[in-house]
Amino acid sequence: AEMGGTKQASIISKPEVLSALMKKANHPIFLIGSESITDNKQSDLLITLIKTLKEKWNVPVISTAHITGTLISRGLVPNASMGSMEIIDRLCDNKWQGLDGKGQYDLVILAGFSYTLGSLLLSGLKQCAWNTKKISLDPKYHPHATWSYGNMKFENWQKEIERFVDIIKTDKKNMEE
């Protein structure tokens, strides 16, 4: 159930915040939803971001099941493909050891979900994955995330994501180190 609470998402004020959160994470994962392929500009941007995160910082990616073929045809091969609710169920399961067998994820990044579904997914994680930081990269504020962009126009969001990609690409230290 979607439940409110006293704790709401902090606003991502600049891409350096995202970079710092990523560097602090020991075991991050990226979840990408179907909205990521509905708009070519948004799709290109998210695919570039995810490819960069995978290459530079070895962040695993789970896509929702029905977009996997499209992502692969665009050069992004997810580590796994599942339904949205199945992804959240696994992330909430303390016994699930993750895709790599190394245990629970400490940072979950979501992008490309409809606002309604993203809100439900983040609410579920907020209720059962207390020790997991949750970041929404969508250009709409998600109060159930730990960190979220505020409501913003696409052009402003695009500039923020492009700056984040540039930060990752120019970072001299790999996350693995």
C-alpha cells in the first residue's frame, strides 16, 4: 500500500550530489522502466547515462520485461529483465542475494517509470527496504525516494543528466577501487 510519512525525498540540486551518492554506495543497482523508450530524446539520454554507469562504475541494470529487446537493439544489455513488481519484491526480500550473489543493494536508482508506477515502486521500497537509499532520476518529484529531482521542464532535466554523464566520464576514480 502507498503510505505517506514524515520523511520525504531530498531534492537533487546538482549532479555532483548524484556522483557523491554513487561513490558512497557499496552495492548500487539501476532500474529502468518502459517510459524510457517512449520519447527519443529522453531515451537517448537515459541509455547514454546507463551505459556510462555500467562501463565506468559497473552498475548492474534491471529493465522491465517488455523493453529489454528495444534496449538491446540500442546497445544496452541489461543484467536482468523482470516485471516491475517482481523487481521490488526481490529488493524487499532480505534473503535475496542480488543478481551477483553479493547481498542486498544499498542504493537503488529508478528512471523511466510512469509517475504513478514509480511512486508505487518507491513507496514499496520505502516501507520494506529501510537501509536502501532510493534515487529517482525522473523529472518529477517523488516524495517516497530518498533523493529526487524536483518537478522540472525536460530541457532543464536534460542539462542535469548530461552534466551527470560528464562527471562520470571525467571521474578519474572508478567505483570499484
